[in-house]
Amino acid sequence: MTKVPVPENEAARLAALHRYQILDTTPEKAFDGLVRLACYIFNTPIALVTLVDSERQWFKAKVGLDVSETSRDVSFCAHAITRPDEVMIVPDTLDDNRFAANPFVLSNPNIRFYAGSPLVTEDGFALGTLCVIDKVPRTMTPEQVEMLQILSQRVITELELRRDIGRLREEVLAREKAEAALSQQIKTLATLYKASHQISEKLELESVYQVAHQATAQLMPAKVFVISLLDETVQVVEDVYLFDSGGRWPNRRHPFLKGHGISSTVIATATALRLDDWDEVTAESLGAEVFGDGIDTRSHLIVPLQTNGKVIGAIGVQDYEANIYTEEHEQILHTIANQVAVAITNSKLIQTILENEQRFRTLVENIPEIFWLSDPELGKIIYVNPAYEKVWGRSRESLYENGCSYLDAIHPEDRAQVEVAQLEKGLNRDAHEFRIVQPDGSLRWVTAQAFPILDEKGVAHLVVGIASDITERIQAEQIAARLAAIVNSSQDAIIGKTMSGIVVDWNSGAEKLYGYTASEIINRSISILVPPDRPDEVPQLLDRIRLGESVETFETERLTKGGQLVPVSLSISPIKNGTGRIIGASTIARDITERKSLEKLRDDLTHMIVHDLRNPLAGIMLAIDSLEAEPLKPEQREFAEIAMDSTKYMLELVNTILDIGRLESGQMPLERTPVMLGSLIAQSLEIQHTLANSKNIRLVNQVPASLPPVLIDAGLIGRVFQNLVDNAIKFTPKAGEIQISAQQDLNEPSMIRVMVTDTGPGIPKELQYKLFQKYITGRNIGRGSGLGLVFCRLVVEAHGGRIWVESIGDHGTTFTFLLPFLPE
């Protein structure tokens, strides 16, 4: 006898078998009928439904065989399942080496013929076979083979049906269990709701306590039930309601101190206390032994009575058995405690109201919301406050006469939903929005919601409703929708983004400018539009937005989807939520390609004109020099000096414009040499001292001599420094101070940071970002050429550095620029 083969997918096959949960189950008619039918069709004494487990073959149904299972080692079916796509036929077992020595061949039941059709699941696993066995050799016709396969498929069908029925049975059981739990929850909720309704109806506190006790006793063991209240005026806790089924609990009145009894501890800590088994250690820790707590009781559950964040007492239950109370009991007792706390508070409030009825009426009748009470059975309005007349535009008396007259004012398109809500008698509790047509034809939007007050039978005997005029909100929403339409139709790109730079809004103008559709870019970083050489631009702009600043006009370049650079002008504003917190930024981007082209044309023309002015100006200066050499009257000499100064200024301006042009085009040669920055700054300050002294301005040089050298064009950097100091002197008032400092930059250690700080009036935020653009004159519009700071920026950038300005209010201004150290 050969070794029984094992399918390659054995582990998965066994898992498939076990999921049917059929092994070792009792006989079933469906399977028994199939094996009897097989015996009849094939005229064999034995037919089996065999399932092959890891170590055995087990018979779900059998005819002609007494045993219920055999070892897998002697199983014919274990061979059959290795070839699940065909019927295994053994015409004569004695002629087959696999089975000739099999004990079931050589002895009872003396198998000589075997035919087994594998039981194959839909996912291809052979679980076993439907087999027929005879005690004499025989063969099978093709029709018989097909019939055996049909019967085996029927077995699989029954297995699937059996599993489906099992699943259905499990679902039914689970549903019944869930329904039972739901039913219990419903009963609990019904009890709590009934208690809540009854408590809310009671004005007398003793009745409130009795209802709370009855509800608690229905929902949990409550051999002892006690309500304790805190008298804050004398700091005493007193039991105001007590039930003890054993009749051994004393009424108590004791100081309100943590550790002086269970109730006091709960009130002091505002925390529920659940004790599963009372013992002396617990009693001593809570001071219970002194005050008589826990007499013969072992399980304790006490929760605070709390309203509006204030603890006013405690409610508790106890039992004589241990481990009685659960977390669910605690939640239920919390619910009851909340109702009792509200009832106590309401009782005091109602007492106050009853003492001052006019005050109550004034309060109710002056709220802006419409408040009403109605009888759902009679369809009558019991009460409606004056706000109804303002919103509906109709008298309250008309509503009292006809409880449905309010429907006449509802817009015809909205009336059906309100009529349905009325029929529901507030049971739905959903809010409904609808329109009111006032007598003058104007429309008001209203949201209304109703709540039923149920009696002991669960029938609504009263409906409480409240309605609010939401016309302004609806109008605001409509305005917002129109604004959204305007934004989307704008020719400018309008982009909304989070403070981390993630795009959240993208209009059609943005699609046109940048080439990305909204679906392509929303939820992606805005940095996708930023050229690689401007990595810090977006973070710096967002830092300004975080400070609540708005960026009115910021000119830069952005990348389109196709990779082209497009010049844009950005206006950026913070987006705030309802509490005023900045949650994002709104950017309006405008394509300034055409304007930039015009500016370039202007600059080229200016450069050409200015270039042609140099020679005439030199001639004028030569003529003035010759004139000054002649004997002149004092006023003539003064005029000549003025003419010379003006000509020099114009020549300096011409040179600056030409230098700016060369710097912008990259044609300005830099004569870089190692320079000690401290010496260069000292020389520049020496030149500026005369001008500073004329205004009694103190120049403070704080540049350390120990700074390492920088590789710069000393002439150009000297002009930068002179421009900055000259500007500082110009805008610093008399007797002011200008500080010049330099140090290694902490953020960029390879750079030296140079700062010029004045005590002038400061620069408005809206001007700061424009200062380094051409023809912007800064603090005094029209004063100066507006080119000095442009020259400074271009020179510093040509040296691989950058320059910026910082100014807060009227506390002066600091211009800062960075220069690289001399490489080692």
C-alpha cells in the first residue's frame, strides 16, 4: 500500500473545510438521501459522503458502513481529492498497487470497486468525495460517471445551503440578542423618560425624590436609597430623602468635609464613587465609621447632583450583597441625578418665578424667538409669545381662534413639509426651515422645531415649540453664494490656502493663469507654483499673514503647469474664522506680463536718454568750473555753486540709473578684493559725520574689528552703505541716533549681517515691501529719486547676499543686508 498523497494547498483546503462547521455533526436527511440515491442509481451496497480532515476521513452520510470515520492513511478519498477535477475510479482494488494491501480491501468491508467524485467548493478546494463502493470488481459507463459528478455537485450545494442556513440562524440569534438588549435599553429609556417627565412636572421636591427613588428601584438594586444636599451657608451635608428596606439607616446631618462620609466625599470631589465590597479600611478612609455609613451594606454607588457645573448634593444606592453595581448602573444613576438636580434647581427657580410672576412674563414675552405651547389633540394653541406677531405679521388672537391659521402665511412651496411636521405632533423633533409671507408681501425665513410632552401612556398631550427668524442668515448665505460666483468668474486668479500652504480654493482665473485645474491642485502645496530659486518666498509671506498683516502688492514670478515663468502681482490677505483666529490666506494673483514688457520698454528708453545726458552734463560742469574761476559777485558765485551742485546731482543720478541697468542685465563687473568690513564702514562714516553733525545726530559704530574679511567690490558696497546711512540721517529727527552694527548671522553662519538702525518715524507696513522697487521714495513721497534702495538691492544680490527692512510703528527703522565671508 502506497503512502497517501497530500494536496499542495492542504492548509488552505483544511481551512475551507472547517469554515463549513460540519465535522462531527449529527446525520441530516438531505445528505442521507443523496447516499441512498447513489446506492440505488449505481446498484452498490456502500455509498458515502466523505470529508477528509487532517488525520482522518469522516462520513457525513453513509449506507452500508457502520463506522463514522477512519484514519486518513487508509482512505481512498484522500487519494481522490488530490485530483479535484476528475472522478477517481478503481475497477479492481487488488489490481491497484495503492490499495491492494489496504485493510479495508483485505478485510471487512472487502472493497473491490471504488468510484469517488471530489466535493469541490466554488473557490476550488476539494473537501472530500461522494463515493460508491462495491465488493466485486466493476466498471462505470460515461453516463454513470457524469451522474456521480452531478450527485457530488448536489452535495456541495447542500453544504453551501447548510452553511447559509447556519449563517442565517446566527444572524437571527444575533438579531434576537440585539433586539433583547435593545428592548431592555428601550425599557430603561422609557423608565428614565417617564421619570424625567414626571420629575419635570413636580414642583414639590418630596415628590421629585419619590419619583427618582421609584425609577432607580426599577432599574437597579436599591435596598438603600438616599439623596443628600449641601447647605452651603453652613457647610453641612444633610440627607433630605432616605429609604432603607432594613429600617436601620439613621438620618444624618454632618459637616461638609472630604473624608467625612461617602456623600461628602462625592460632593467634595464632584466624582462618582462605586464600591464593590465595603470593608473597614474603606470605611475608615471615608470617615464612614464615625457617621454610620454602610451599616450592613457592602455594595455602594453614589454620584454627584450637579447642575450648571456646580455640585449641590449626591444621590446614592446601596445593597447588602457585594459586587452588585456596574458601569451601566452608574450611567443610569447619573441620568436620574441630572434630572433630580435640574428639578431642584427648577423648583427654586419656579418658586422665584411664582413669587414674581410679572418678572417671568416680561422675560418670556421679550425673547426674540417665537415660543408656543399647543394641544395636539384639539389642534389649539395654548400660548404663543409676542414674537409671533413680529415674524408672522399677524395677531396672536387670530392664532388662538384658529390653531392652524399660521399655515396661511407659509409660502405655498413650503406648506406641505410644515403640515407633515404638524401631523407628527413633534415626535420627529427635526428642525424645519420655511418661508413666511407677511401681509405686505415681504418674505421672512424661519426655522422651527417642536418637542412632545408625553403622558404616562406615551401619548403626546402637549407640544412645545420654538421658532427663530433666520432671514439674515439666509441672506448672508445667498450673499456668500453670489460672492463665490463672482470669485469664480473673476479674470484674476483667486486662491485660498491653509497656513501650511495647502491649496483649498482655486477659481477659473487661477486655472487660466497657471494651467492647473482645481482637481489637479486642490490639497497640494502652493509651492508647486514657486520657482526653485525662491524657496523662502512662500514661508516668509505666510509668516506675515500669521502676524495678521496683509500683503497689498507683491511682484514676483510663478511657474505654470507647462513650466513657463509668468510675472505676477500678488495681494494676500488673512482668512479668519468666527473667533478671529487666522486659519488661512486668500491670494489674488494678476498676470503683469504686459505691464512688465512696458516697463522694460520704459527702462530701455530711459537708459538710452540718460546715457546721452552724460556728455552734456560734463560740458555744463566744465563751463561752470570756468565761470567760477572768473571774478564774480557774491550772488553770482552763489548761483554758480547751486548750478554746480545740481549738475553733480544729475550726473550722480545718471550714473546710478546706468549702474542699475548694468546690474539688472548682469553686465556690471565686480572688482572683488578681500576687505575688512570694519575699516570700510569707518571710512564711510567719516564722510557722513559732517551731515550728521548738522542735525546733531549721533553716529554709533558697533562693528567689531575682529570680523573676518569679505570678498567684495569695496566701491559698490561703500556706496550701498553710504546710501543707507544717508537715508537714515535724512529721516532721523534732530538729536537722534543711528547705530551701525555687524556680526556673523546666526541663521546663515557663512554670512555677515550688517544693520543700519535709526530712531526716525518708521516706515508703514504697506510701503516696506515696495521700497526696493524703482521710483518708490518711501516715507516722504516725491522726495528723492526712488533709485537708491534699488541700487543697494541689486549690488547686495550681485554679491550673493540679500537686503530687507524692518520697521514697527514709530520706533525707528532697521535696514539689514547679508554678505558672504571670504572663502577659506
